[in-house]
Amino acid sequence: MSSDELWVIVILIVVFYLCRELNCWYLKINDRKKQMDQMIENQKEIIELLKKERTISTQNEEN
């Protein structure tokens, strides 16, 4: 493999990543992912709060 072929491969890889980033930015994929991650965290927190409430409620019923 010649050095010219290596440069072409490197340039193609860089162009690929730039195009990917532009596409993600245009389609707002990165923002959607952040929002979905935040939703997952919120749901986990809600689940934990509900579990705590459930244990408190069962303890009160026993007494």
C-alpha cells in the first residue's frame, strides 16, 4: 500500500465522521438522545420513589 492510498483512506475516514456529525446535528439525533437519557433517569427516580412509598405504606398497614 502506497502512502497516497493511505492518505486517501485517512481523508475518507475524516469525511465520513464529519458527514455523520452533520447528519446527526441536522436530524437533532444528539439532542434526542440527551432527552431520552434524561427521561430514563427521571423514570428511574420515579421508580425508586414509588418503591420507597410502597415500603412506607406496607409498614404503616402492619402497624
